[in-house]
Amino acid sequence: MVLVSLVDYRQLRVYAPVVYGVAVLGLLVVLTPLGSTVNGAKGWIDLPAGFQVEPSEYAKIALILMTAMLFSELREGARDPGTGRSDPSLRDVGIVIAAGLPLIGLVVVEPALGISLVLVAELAGLILLSGIRLRWLIALAAAAALGVTAVLSMHLLKGYQLTRLTAFLHPSSNAAGSGYNEIQAKIAIGSGGMFGEGLFHGQSVSGSYVPAQSTDFIFTVAGQELGFVGAVVIVALLGVVIFRALRIASRADDQFGMLVAAGIAIWFLFQSFVNIGMTVGIMPITGLPLPFISYGGSAIFADMIAIGLLLSVHRKRQVFE
């Protein structure tokens, strides 16, 4: 985080294609015999001394940097000398989407449904913030809706993926199967009450009734052991990080810095909402960690790089004030 914050983020604009290329290469490697499978997803690369790296976590950073670089360069090249306007054209948006599809597609192939949704949210959010005209935005939204309809009608999603996306609507219909995780998560959070059962004293946690307690369902641990008050504190702290990211984006010197900071805010907001939402039954279970809270080397490392990028954008802004 500290090292990244010391780098001039404007230099990263030059190296964005390199970061993008390394991310694509990493996602390709996991699909070879060098990749290892965890929980049904072939998304990790084994390293010496028992370490593992998950390239899809770094794809989030690569997509943000590449999209920000493309929009800023295309916008500068398309500036109208008469009006001074530089709205992205439909062709510009098409180039950005084409650049993002390899990352999203390779993550889908793993398959890592949760991270692919984060990538889609990042891409959609940055397109929205790029200054695209409303009529083209509506056209893209309609095209996206048609794409989702086609995916569902052609049964491109695997059975367990579709079950994950729909089970949260009626978890009690299969309480011992697809609805088990959600039901146990609700029980754990509800039993915490106002102040919780005490740190390391959660009955559902100690009994391992809730799966993936250190990663995907770590918010249930907070809810049961720290109660409503502790859960609210965690949500508030995440909210502060997201608010500060948006504030940095609004004060950035250039469009590249603005889009980088905004993309990170979208990433943290979407991932936090989905992770917390799936533990309380308002979102499907997609296997996303809670930023800064869930256990996981690659996820935490990617989060720290993102914070370093935010600090770099903020620090360079202060130099010119």
C-alpha cells in the first residue's frame, strides 16, 4: 500500500496496458495444469512454501486502470476544438467494453461468479461516469438486458450458479441444501442481539454451523459475537472508506485519476453490499469476501493496492492546491 501510494498515479496511465496484460496472463495460467482448484473454481496458482495467488482479485485493479486509461486517452483525442466537448462516442465505449471482455470472460470460465459480477459492476459504473450521452447509455442498458435474457434462456449458467442466484428468494424451500447457508447466517446474526454474545463466544461460530466463517460469511461472525452495534460499526467504517474514495475522485486533477478512484469506490461498494446482503438474505450467495475483513491473502493484498492508488491520487492532488 505504501509503495503504491508513493508512485505517481499518472505514470500508471502509461503502464496500465502492462498491468492489464499481466492480469490476462495470470487468468490464462490458472486454466492450465499450473492452476489449482478450490471449492470447484480453478482460480489459484500454487507458489512455493504453500502460498497461493488468485489472479482474479488483481483483475479488478487491471480493469479499472485499463478502462480509466482508455477513456482518458479517447476523450482527449476526441475533444471538439469548437465546442470543447469530448463526450465518449459509442465507438469509444465499444473499445472499452472489448478491452474488458477478456478479463470478465476468463473469470467466468474459472468459474468465479462473484468476482465476474464485480468486474461487470466496475465496467458499467465507469462507463456511466465517463460522460457518455444519455441516449447511448439507455441503448447500452437495453443491450445488457437482452444479453442477460439470452444467457438465461440459453442456459449458459451452470446449474449450481443459477441455484445460487435464485435460492435466496425462497431459502426454506431447500433448507438442507441451497438454502442452508442463508438460513444459518440469519440465525447467527439474529442471535447476536444488540451487543452480541461476546468475542469468540458465538455458538453458531464455534459449532461451525455457518460455512466459510473466515471468508464469505465473516459478517455473520461479527453479527453474532459483536451484535447489532458491532455490525453497524463495521458497515460505518466501510462507508467511510467508500465516501473518501468518492471524495478523492471528485477532487482528482484529471479524468484518469477520477475514474481510478471512482472505480475503486464502485468495487468496494458493490462487493460490500453483496457480501453483507447475502448474509441477511437480500442478495444471492456469490462467494465474495468482505473488503478488509475477510481472510485471504490475494483479496487483502488487492484491497491494499487499491488504497495505495487512492492515496496516490489524493497526494498528487494536494501538490497542486
